[in-house]
Amino acid sequence: MTSGFDQGAFDDALDRIETCLGYLKGNELAWQTFHEYGLGTIEMPPALGEFSYSTPCPDGRFKVEYWKYPSIDTQAGWDSSPENIKAQVDGLKQAMDTAWRFGPSWANGVAGQMRDVCAQFTEPFVPTMTGAIEMMQARVVSQLELSVNDDWLELGGAAADWDGRFANNFRIFYDNYNDVVSRFGVFTGWINLGFSLAARLIAGAQQGAGKTADSLRKNLESQLDHWVHDGGDQPNEPGEWPPWVGDMASLVGSTLDLAGKIPIVGEVNELRGLYSQTTAVMQDIDDLTGSNLMPDKKAFAQVQRADEIYECLQTSMYDEYYLNYRAGMDQIDAGGAGEGYVENSFSAQGLLGLMDDVGSQFGLRPVPATNLN
Amino acid sequence: MGELRIDPQQLRTRGTVNVPDQAERMARVAQDLFDGLGSLNSMSALAGDPTALRNLLQVGSDVYDELRKTVGSLNNIGVALVMTADDFHGTDEQAEKKYEHLTPAPLPPDYRDLETPGANSEDGGHVPSTPDAVDPDGYHPGR
């Protein structure tokens, strides 16, 4: 099984988002400074030369070149000597540099912040979870189910005659062995189901966060290309690659629906159904990591400015993925009810409660190594 | 002393072959459960130890403890059946030496606190529980 989520690529995308978000904010601030520098003005006479300026962006691809005639303050007492005009122009360039550099520091820390927001669902390695579940299905659940037949030692009732001090312990152990060992298998099957549902949530959130980060990175790069193309005019059209956001709430709902088909009741004979349900969930995770089962949100945010893109990043990662991931885990614990849900449908809390109800009957009474006769 | 409805030699074979086979088998199953739950415990810690997973691990821990005790009882039962068979033979000391040499199935490791936050690996490493996210609402980058 492959994991559809690449932690390294996700980290790179977040770093790139932080970098590009800083550049974009820098462009916006430099542009604002350019337009606010000389208020109440006339245009600088072309004879004095075209104003050329480029942003101090360290990435040449996104360096914005200005070829403009800026407005110069010509209020009373203004000195129109070439020296003064040069001083004004130099002052404007310096102010634009300072403004631009505030952009990267404004964005500083965004990647780390988003990494923290997403850590609970990006840190777990889904293939480790599914690998452990598959191994336990094959080597624990199946083994316990197929464990033993009644009178597996073919004692033919001999034990009934023994009257040693612990003969009764042995008889209880032997008579109940089959049922109890099968019960261990059923409970392990439920544990596997619960973890497979959790893995489904985690895989979904990973896929969603990964795709969102990637789309925001592309969106940002596209916005920056627009700035370069427009020669220092703030673009009025949002860039290509509208941010993609997955519908995590919907994935949580469908995950809980899977739990709703499996009952947890006392002495069960549901192992086969339980086993196949878990297998189906695992298959589902396989599909999820390999394709686009994570549903799209109906509305894509139309974002353009640095503040809007940051808002989109924060809302999708925290509100959509993190909070719904947490809610989903809470629902796996508490269980749900709804159309198509069986009575006493699966929940982690319910399973723990059932184990408590079974109490001391859950395991087998110990048998010491003594003569049974 | 009660009757013996099974041939002592057959009973001895149950104690030296059949029961140890079963004990070995259950010990392997227990070890696999131990390994599987260990992996899931580590992943649960990384996932922030949600209550759902801690409850599942609590159940897993209990199943494992019972399975482990079952292996111990099976080991004892092997010896007990040999002792019982030899008791009918009346070959006390000689028999005693024989069942002393029965090899018990290896008892899988003891499990403790699987359901508590974080995870300890067998090699002594510790996987801390990933903390809850802080709501970034109101946070402004650069401040």
C-alpha cells in the first residue's frame, strides 16, 4: 500500500507558501508606498527621467520592475532642482525597499504555524497503521477465530473425574477455552475496525491538507507572476489555480456511517462481517490515498491579496481539516445514530463499556502447574 | 484419587505435545498482538492520543493481558497433565524430572499503560503525544 501523502512535499509546500506570501505582501506594501509617497502632486516631468525601481526580492522570477513617472510633492517651497528631485526619488526607492522587506517578516512563521495546526493528522504514518491492522487481521483475528474445537485435547470427559485442588480451575479453563479465545479474536477485530476508521480520517485529512497546500502554492506563484507581468501595477484579477479545499466534514460523515453498520453486542457471532467490513475500510483507504475520494468543497474561495490567502490557508487547515479531524475522532469514540445504523453500532466507548460489562468473565481463570487428580 | 478415563501415556502426550503446541501458537498470536498494538500506540501518540484511540488501546491492552495469562496457564496445564498422568503411573521422582524438562512457550512481554498518552517503544525510545493545535484565528503573521 502506498501513502498518498508525502510529508516532505507538504513541508516544502508550506515553506514555499510562507516565502511567496511574504513576497506578495512585500509587493502590496511597496505598491502602496509608491502611491502614497507624494500626495497632492503633479507628475514628475518626463524630462527628469523615468523612474526605475525593482523590488529587493531575492528570487529573480518574482522581482517586480517599476518603469513609471511617480508623483512628486510640489507644494509651496518645493525645490525643483535636479539634486532635490534625485533626493526625492532616492527617498522613495528607500521607502519602497523598507516597505517591501516588511512583507517577508510579516509572513515569517506561517509555515511552522500551519505545521503545528496539522501535526496531529500529518505526523501519523498511515501505511504503518494499515500495515499493523492487516497483520493483526491475518495473524491475530483469523488465528483466534480458527483456534480450536471443543474437546481439542480429546480428554473424553476424563477431566470430570479428577478431584485435585485445582481440577475445577482446569475444567473451567478447558470448557470455556474455545469461546474465550474466539472472544479475544472478536474484540481484536473491533479494535482493528476502530483503528481502520481512524486511519481513514487521518488519510483523508492528509490528502486534503496536502492538496490545499499545493493549490495555494500554485495560486501564490501565479499571483506573483501577475505582478511581474503588470510591471508594478497591483493586479485586479485573481491568479490561476483557485485554492482547492476538501470537504473533510463529509469524509467524517461517511467514516462514521461505516461504523454504523457494525453492532457491538455481548456474545457475538459477527466475526466474519466484522472482518469483511474492516477489509472494506482498508480498501477504501487504499483508494483514498491513491486517488481523489476526498470530496471537494462546493465553493472555492476567490482569493487574491496576501491577507486573503493567509485567511484561506488558516481556515482550511484549522477549521476544515483539524477541527473536523478532531470531531471525527470524537465521533468514533462516542458513536453515532442515523439511517442505516444498526442498534448498538460500533464506538470505542461502547467497546470499552462492553468489556467492562463482561468483567471477570472476559478471560480464563488461571490454572497452576499441579497434579489435577 | 479419581478414575482415569484416558490412557496415562496418551495423557502424557497431551501434556508434552498438544498443549505445548497450543501454548506456542497462542504465544505467537500474543506476540503479534503485542507488536501490532505497539505500532498503533505509536501512531496514536503522533495523532494526539484522541480518546477514541486510547479507549481502543485500553481494550487491546486488556485482551493482550488475558491472552498472555492464557499462555501462562497453557504452560502450566502441560506440566499439570504430565503430573496427573505420572501420578497414575506412580513413578514420582523419575516423572518429576521429566516434566521439569518441559519447555514452556515463551511468555510474551508484559504490557503496561498502553492507553496513557505517548508511547514507549521496545528499544527504549519515547513517542510523545502530539499537542492539540492552537486556534490561529486572530493571529496575524509577522506579529
